[in-house]
Amino acid sequence: MKSSNIGGQAVMEGIMMRNQDQYSIAVRKPDQEIEVKVEPYKSVINCKPLLKIPVIRGVFNFIDSLVVGIKCLMYSATFYEEEEDAAKQEMAEEEKKAREEKEKKEEKAMMTGTLIFSIVIAVAVFMMLPYFLTNLFRQVITSKWAISLLESLVRVAIFLGYLLLVSRMKDIQRTFMYHGAEHKCINCIEHGLELNVENVMKSSRLHKRCGTSFLFFVIIVSAVFLMFIQVESHVWRIVIRLLLVPVIAGVSYEIIRLAGRSENPVVNLLSKPGMALQKLTTREPDESQAEVAIAAVEAVFDWRAFLKENFGYQAVDAAGTGEGAAVPGMDA
């Protein structure tokens, strides 16, 4: 497998795909047409040298992913909102322009609020709640190592419980189907197959660079850090957990980045639990969802050039050897 360095996210009835300095959003509209939008990718920090430093780049990449992800979710949701009434359609041009500017400001404020709220809830549920629950056993369990291990197990239980809960929601299940389509597209390309519906559908829906695997590594890395960083003060234990959040995110990013680039047996073994969890966060997509994923990929990534460069063959159109065919001699 050859890493393509592209990544994505499922949104409402669609998929976001990012490649280097741009990303696309492909959405299946209510009229069944596929709407594709391409936007430049801008990091929350403009200092490029800083984005090359291991661990630190992971913190900013994590924040960037949240920002772009929320923005894409809000965009995809607009296709399924109620249609504007006739009065709004006939609004004076000046008033309409002023309203649009106001809506943009409100959208930006809402996105900022949603981002902050998401981070606070995630830290509270997955970092602080396990600590407070485990703290109830400190009078019974005197070993610091045992307490740390128990906290990690509680964190894993909360995470698994969360995944099991959301995976049962019908609306989320459909989003998980698009998540599966996203993975299948990337796997299709990275395994040297031409990007078409047939090849996408037969590709795996599990991928080592998935966000689910990232969250799994967050849990493991946090367990290791908290196992060795021990303090007596209750207040300092809370403060340390908060201060370690960006460090844990940065280290987890480096691990998931390595996993996506390496076929080392040890790395593959470490990736297996996270990929197993993806069976909860992905579903087998249908062909129409695969089409949306393909549209998102093709808007920002030249997969034909990728196949030629990394697998020594190229796809040709119907005017050549046939749609989806390959030059003879390929080692697919």
C-alpha cells in the first residue's frame, strides 16, 4: 500500500476530502444531484516552520481538522434546511446583502461556539470524568499504578459506550455509510486500483489513518502519560490532565501519521485495535454514496497521476484502450 496523503470526513449526505492546501465537499442534494465545492485549506496558524515540528504540528492539525470538519458539516446541512419563503426571495437587494453578511457573522460565531463547546465536552467526558469516577476508589485502592490502570479502563469503557450508543442512531448510521465510502475510496487508490464505483465497493472500509484510530491512540497515550506522571495534590492532578491534552493529541497524531506511512509489522499490530473500532464507526456504503466519495476525491486529487507515479501504469479514457482500462504490463 502506498500512502496518498489525502484524508477526509463524512458530513451530512456527503464527504469532505482534503489534499494539501485545498479541500472539497461533495453532497448528494435532495434532488439527487451531486454538489461539489472546493475551498482553500488554511491552517489556524500561518507559521509553516512550526507546522513541521513533530508533536506541535499534531496539535494544530487536530484543531484544523475540527475547524474544517465543523465548517463542512454546517455547509452540508444547508442543503437540507427548509426552503426560504417567497417574501425572502423578493427581498430588496440591499436588504438581502445586509442579511447575508449578518448570517455569515452569525455562522462564524456559531462555528466558534460549536468548536469550543466540542473541545470542552470532549475533555470533560473523556479526560476528566474517568478521573473523578476513579477517584471514588482511592480510599479502597492504595496503589497509584492500579488507580492509573483503572482510570484508563474507565476511559476505554466510556469511549466504547459512546461509540455503541451513537452507532445505533439511524441518522448517524447513514453518516457512517459515507464514512465507509470515504475509506473505501482512499484504500482503492492506495492499493493501486482505478477510482471507479466497482473498485471502490470492493475495497476495505477500514483505514489506519482514520479519526477513530486516532481517538484510540489518544486513550492509549493518555494512559501511558498518566501512569508515569503522578502527583499527590488533587488540584494538580486535574491541572496536569488539562495541560496534557494538547501533548497527548500531538503524540497521537505522530503515531497515526506513522501508521499511515508504514507497513512495519509492529505498527500494523498497534493499528489493529483502532481499525477494529472502525467497524462501529463505518458501514458498507451503497453505490450512490461511493459516487459522492469519488466526486470529492477527484475535485482535489489527481489519482491517475498517483497511479502512474507509484504503480507504473495509467488509466485511459474510452477513446484509448477503454474506460477504466489500464496500460498492458501493469502489476495490479
